[in-house]
Amino acid sequence: MRRVFLLFLAVAVAVLGILFYLTLPARVPPEELAGLSGDAVAGEAVFWAAGCASCHAPEEARGEDRLVLSGGRAFPSDFGTFRAPNISMDPEHGIGAWSFADFVTALQEGVSPEGRNYYPAFPYTAYRLAERQDLADLWAFWQTLPASDTPSLPHDIGFPFSIRRTVGVWNLLNMPDGFTVTGELSAEAERGRYLAEALAHCAECHTPRDALGGLDRAAWMTGAPNPSGTGTIPPLTPDELRWSEAEIAAYLADGFTPSFDSAGGHMADVIRNLANLSDADRLAIAAYLKALPPAE
């Protein structure tokens, strides 16, 4: 029995060691980004497509005030309440002291410059699919944004979710290797897939989650419970969303449905972002939604 116990202990230690290694926070080395230079004008389009202001600008902000990314918004979930941090260019309270490699590491690995895992309320699982050139352009635009000295508010999360290292295990289960919707797509729908899956992270709200909070990719864009606890987020699959591509694109531009209802809640903020995209990009998102597989 003693030998069996020692063998079990040795296996357990080995497994824990492997798990510890596999969950180490990853960093993007600066040499991977060598040679990339950003264009702030192109980066503005990436900024709006990625929805940065929807979470990090003050809730009441409108117009130019949406470029002040002082954070503070609360996002309730089954695991606690997450609060968007200050990501303005303030070097003390925001990210003004970050390098480009820090920026890309945060967006694509979900890891802070200090080597701590971010919680996946920050949609780095989507942004990891973004093209590095787009991130270089986005970082160039970020340098033009105003700084705010508003301190970030802490999350309200209980044990064991308050242990950041557990996020490394979650990442092992939920980091995507590629796009969820595959198969033959038109060039327009492929562009829409990139915008919807890699930048706009539409699935974060419109896809149900498993018990650990990971997206149920088998039920992609089929709707989900509202994290606030009231109502549901509607499905976007073509068997449920019967609007034409032109009607979808128009809604993404002005927030009015074909029946002249208007977008509300968080979706109103999303519309304010997507209204800054080109007509072609909004039509591309519509083409992608029409190419989604129907709900099972």
C-alpha cells in the first residue's frame, strides 16, 4: 500500500507540474512584431470594429467623449461582477506606459505586462484571431487618444474565481485555434467573419456558455441568456433572423429594425461603433450572418 501511495503521489505531482507549465501566462515576444508599423487612420476603423468604447468609455459618454477610455462599467456574470479598467493613455492609471508587445500580449494572450491573466470578460479569445497589422494600426490610433487619471475599479469576484491562475486552466479549454464558422464562404462573408469573430466579438453576447463560462461553439450565435438576469440575447442565425442582408446592414448603421423599432441597452452602444464602419463592412457582416449554420 505504501508503494501504491507513493506512486499515486508521484503521478499527482507530475500532473500538477505539467498543468502548472501548461497554464503559465504566455507573452508575445517583441521580435515577433519587428517590422510592423501602424497607420492611425486605419487603426480608427479597427477601434470601432473592435468595440473598445462600448466597454471602456463611461456609460453616459457620447460623441468625442467615447474616446476617453476611463473604464468603470460593471458587467455582471455567474462568476461575479467584472469592471472595465482604465485603458486610456494615462501612464499611471491607464496603459500609456505599455509597449506594443504589451498591447498585443494583452489582446491575444489575455496577459498583463506584469504577467497576470486577465479574466475572459475581456474578449481576448476573439482578438487573438486579429491580424497583427490591424493591431499595429490600432496601437497607432491609441496613441492619439486622450489620457484619463481615473483609477480602475476592482472586480467583485469570490473564491475560487478570484485566483487568477485558474484562468490559465480556462484558457487551455477555451482558446480558439481558428474561426468557428468554416467551410466555403464568399469573399464578402469571409470579411464579415473576420469582423464579427475576431474584432466585434459578436458571439460574446449572442452565443450560450457552458458551466465554466466558455462559449458553446456548437450553438454559435443561437442566442443566450442576458448576463443581467433579465431577458435573453436574440439569436442571429438565418433561420431565426429573417431580415435581408440590406436590412441587417441598415440596422448596424442606424439601429432601426425593419419594423422601425430601435436598438436599446448594450446593443445601442454596439451600433454607435459599427456606424463608423464603411457600408461595405456592414454588408460583409450581414453576409456572414446569412452564412451561419442554422440552430440545431
